[in-house]
Amino acid sequence: MPCHTPVTVLCRCYPHYGIVVAVNIRRTQAQSILRALRPQPTVRWRLTLLYSGLFLFCSAGLLAITYWLFTRYAIGYYPPKPNLPLFGNPPNPAIVAFANALNNRRAVDLHRLQIGYAVALAAMALVSGVLGWLVAGRVLAPLRTITATAERISGTNLSERLAMTGPRDELRLLADTIDRLLERLEVAFDAERRFVANASHELRTPLAMMRTTLDVAIAKPGGVPEQTRALDSELRLDLDQADGLLESFLTLARAQNGHLDEHNRVALEPIVTAALTARDGEIAAKELTTETHLAAVAVAGSATLLTRMVENVIDNAVRHTQPGGSIELTLAALHSDQARLIVDSSGPMLEESAVAQLAQPFKRLHQDRVGSHNGHGLGLSIVAAVAAAHDGSLDLYARAEGGLRVQITLPAAIPQPAAAIA
């Protein structure tokens, strides 16, 4: 009669290796269950066990010493046996009875003392656990401070430091080392951003000279050949793309700098409406269907950067949505302190691993570098940098029905009081 256990099935299919495979499967499952039931203890738990063990060991040693001293000196005067000369010859029954009573009393006292020490040791075990937990927390408090500060520090606020105070112990040396590392990173990031901004500014001059040269060549009296005009059109298109790329570089460098020059109250609804209206021609040319759900939401920050962020998101949706597709925009207030802009665009099925990299510069779904007229590969990078500069976030998702979801979450602006508005 066949058995339906994994071992039997595998043995029938693979008579030479079935048992080994089944045992390995069961062993892997058992290891997974054991890891789930026995998670790795934290540093605080390990320190608690160490300190509690030391406290309990010292307490047990102290109780053992006091027990030995008590039995040796405090109750050592009891006669141990009724066979000494002081009992007389023959022994006096009264003295023997008195000695037996003393011995019984000694046994009772020792038993009570043992019970009291056992209770005291149990109480010390509990106290040792509590003290160990408190001491471990006290020891790890600087590390928690270092961890919390390090988590807050990102590419936009590298100027923040741990600045730990106190004695120059190992933790203080660790914090100072991290501060020096952050200082070096800040210098490197600033140098990179300055280089991008300066290079973009410097490249504008030769581009302007090339445009001027083209204008002079086309404006020559007597006309120019048709091939020259065709070459002029191609060169101007390439120059426009180069200008757009430099402008994207400058915007990205400014957003990544993290220092906003403006902290105005910016309403996002008019920006989204204006960006859609400006792209009516492209939307009509591709026969796209648009649906909007816009609420009156405002955020605090730079109007220029926020406008560029919204335009890039809508440009990305219009540019990469296939003809006849659909775009849905949702602007809503999550809570009193958050605003969210969601842009859903239809399209083919996408992989989450590829979508997660779209916010990186020059990353695309099918091209790793620039090389087409369909954008520069910096649109979503600028969106992510602008969102981060405003203490927000950009999240990209592959839609289950196909296409891409771009989700931007920003802190909402604090409503102005009525007196200030009046």
C-alpha cells in the first residue's frame, strides 16, 4: 500500500537518493522553524544576561560566605555530640537531653537559614535581571543616539554631526570617527555638486557660440543650399537637447544641495493643472485619456523646484505612455501633515526590480544610457532629489494591470491662521 509521505514518494522515484533528499528537505524546514522560534538576541539582551549572571554569581558567593561564617561562629557553640567528658561518666541524662535539644535547635536554625538564603538568592536573581537590563540600556544609550543620528543623516544633510559629549572613552572615539567620516563625505559631495553646476554653466557658452555660428551661416546673403538648412535643423535639435540636459543637471545639482532658498506656501493644484494644460497638444497627438482627482493641497518650499518636479512627473507619463493609453492624476491630503501626488500611467507589465532603479540618473527600462530623443534619463532623478530636498519621498511601483505608478509624498504646509490671512 503506497505511503504519501515525502520519504516514500522520493524513494519510489529515486531509489538511490530519495531518502537523502527527503531528509535534507525536512532538515531545512526544521532549521527554518528553529530560527523563527529562536531569534537572534539583541546586544542589550546579551549584555543583560552577562550582567545578570555576574550579579547573581556575586550574590551567591556572598551568601555562601555569610552562611559559612554564620555556621562557624554564630551557632558554633552548640555541642556537636553528647559523647564528651563534660557529660559525665556515666553520662548525666539531663545533660544529654540538653545537648540533644541544642543539636535539634541547631538543625532547625540551619534549615531556616538555608530556606532564607534560597529565597534571598531567588530574589537576587530577579533583581539581577532588572539591574542587568537597566545597566545594559545605560551602556547602550550612546550607541542608540549614534544610530538615530546616523539614520537621519543622508546626502542632503551631511552637515549634521553626532557631536557627542562626555569623557573620551571608546564610544566618544567612535562618534568622533563617524563625524570625521561625515565631514569627508560632505566635502566630496559638495565638490561633486559644484563640479556639475560649474561644468553646466561653462558648457552653456560654447553652446551659445555654436548657435550664433549657425545663425550667421544661415543668414548669409545669397541663400544657402538645402543640405545646409537640413544640417542646421539637425544641429539645432541636438543643441536644444544639450541645453535641456544642462538645465536638468543644474536643477538636479540645486535640488541635491538640499538648501532651499525659498520657503513659501506653494499650492500644488494650480501647478498640476497648468502642467497638464501645457501638454494638451502632446496628449491629443497620442490620443491619451486623462483623469484627474485634485484636491486643494499646499506644501512649503521652492515654487520653482516644485513646479519642475510636477512637470517632470507629467512629462514622464505623457512621454512613455503608449498611444491610446490613459493617465490618472490624484492629488490628496493624507493627513493634516502630508500631501500625496500619484500619477498612474498605463502600459505593459513591468518588473519591480527594474522600476526601483528608474530614479537613478540615466536609468531607463530599456536603455542604460542616453542615446534617444525620448528624454535625458534625469526626469525621475530630479523628482526624487526635489522631494528629498522638501523632506519628502518618491516611490515607484509596477502596476498589477500594467504600467507605472509614481507616488510623491511631501509634508503639507501648516495652515495660516485667520488673523494672518486677514
